[in-house]
Amino acid sequence: MIVPLYRSAVPAHAVDAPGEPRDGRGRMVLALGEVTGHAHAVLGPGRLVREPGVSGPLLHLPDGGRVVHEEHAPIPLPKGWYRVVRQREYVPGAVRIAAD
């Protein structure tokens, strides 16, 4: 899940923080499929900033971007800041991360 953030909600330390390295194809990988190797990734200029102990990384897209995945059409994102949240699947008696 990719949640837009108001600029005022972005932690000050994240504004100028270096981004995570991109993969070999130049993408910012949000989630990698454990079984298939497919990835939800973002194309375009920007940074993926990981924050230890926080629910998910921050994504900054100064010019907008698009989420790509091998199994669906690209999803455009307007310019701005986003929080990337890993969704969880409910299974009675257990909680696990939903995977591709």
C-alpha cells in the first residue's frame, strides 16, 4: 500500500537523507516476490528512504513516477512524498506478510 503524505508529515531527517540503492535495472524496489522473483518497483527520479523501527520506508518522487510489476499495468503516482506500508494477511491464529 502506498500512502500519500503531506510534506509537513515527513520527518525532518528524511528530507535530505540518502536513498536506498537501486537494483540492477535502476528501479526502487518496494517489495520483492519471494517465490516468483517479481517486484513491485518504482521507475523515475526519486528516493526510497528506509527508517529503522518504522512501519515502512518513505518514497520521495519529485517529478512523479510509476509503480511497475510484471503481472499488472503500471500505476502512475503524482509527485510528492509517500509511506510504503506492507499489507498483512489475516489468518486466524497467525499474522504473516502477504507475498506475491
